[in-house]
Amino acid sequence: MKICLVLVLVANLVCKGQTLLGFWETGTVDKAGFEAFEGRVARHVNMLKDQRHKDDVQFLFQVYRKTSKAFFEQYQPLVEFNQLADGVYDCLTATALYTVILNELNIPYRVYETNYHIFLTVQLPSREILIETTDRLTGFITDEAEINRIRTKYVRQAPVARANKTVFDYSGNLDQAVSDEQLNGLLLFNQAVKAYNDGSWKASDDKLRQSEQYYQSARTRELRELIQLTRTIVS
């Protein structure tokens, strides 16, 4: 059974109580790799700060386009945060990186969780903007009606079964803001899902326990029940 989730500086970039290192450590720890990645993010933020003379919408659009170009090359679901160093991303890891960058630029935002997707909105003085991190070309949404339509679509989104696969559909209906710290839990939760999909029940359980230290939700409870049920069936 597969679960489908469609779903700063060199001196330790801080993200409202969360750090770039904290996100990095939800995956495979690589100290040298982190230092190189942290340096890349720091240089990227400094480059963006040099363009701050633009009006707020134009500047945010540059943040969106330049961040997408610099870090997001290949979409792949359920990846670890540190795979961003190789340009591999999903909606969750890309959104987590955005929170670090936006915090360094003092741009207010909100991250929203639905059953199968994560996205963020930015609160500018002139308007709210939705950034779809998995869309590198047309994911900068400024029209209020279009933002509402997209948000409704995300809330109603259901998992799609691929050939010879079965998907698990959560019984809850999530549509809520999550904190930067809770993003840590979601990053770990996705790794629990990936381990489950790979048939590694213990690894899935371990990652889920780590996830619950940061964030407990209807999805974590349902995954725990699914792991226990699967272990009973296959034992």
C-alpha cells in the first residue's frame, strides 16, 4: 500500500526559532555538505538584499524566480531537505527553504498544510501573494480570486493511484497554517511515509516518532495506526 503525498547567513541562519541546520538534520547528516549549502543560501540572500530597491511585488517576484532558478531543478516527491543541495526538491522542502530566505529578508508569510500539499502565502502591504513552490514558471499568484480557487483545489485534492499501486486516503481534511517548527515535523513525517512505502516498517516508525516531537496531527495518528496494522498483517 502506497501513501501518496504530493505532498542566513554563514553565522547560522535562523527561521523564527528554527534554523537551516534544523531542517538539514531531518535528513541524512552531512556536515561538509551543510556548510557548503549554508554558504550558497547566504550568498543568495545577500544577492537578493542588493535588489531591495524594487517595489514590494517586483522584489518578491525576483525572490521567487531567482530562488527557483538557483535551487529547484528536479521535482521528486518525498525527498529529504538536504537533497536541495543537488537541486532535487518537493513542495515541502522547497517551502521550508523559502521560510529561511523570507525570514532573512523580513518578509512575512504563512505556510499552509492540506492533506496532500504544502504551500505558502506572503503578506505584502499591498496584497497577499501565493507562491506555488513546485511551479517554477507560473507559481507566483497575485490575483485574489485565483488564489482562492487554488486554495480550494488544494483542500479538495485527493491522492491519485499510479499503475499497480494503492494509495491511502486520509480521513481528515486538513487546511491550516503551520509554524516553522512544525515544518520540522512534516519533513520527518514525509521520511516516515517514504520508509513505509519502501517496506521499512521500523524506519517508518522511528521517523514518525521523531516527527511527533515537533508536530502531531490527524495524519501522524493515522500513519501510526497504518504501521501497526501492516506489522500485524505481515508478521
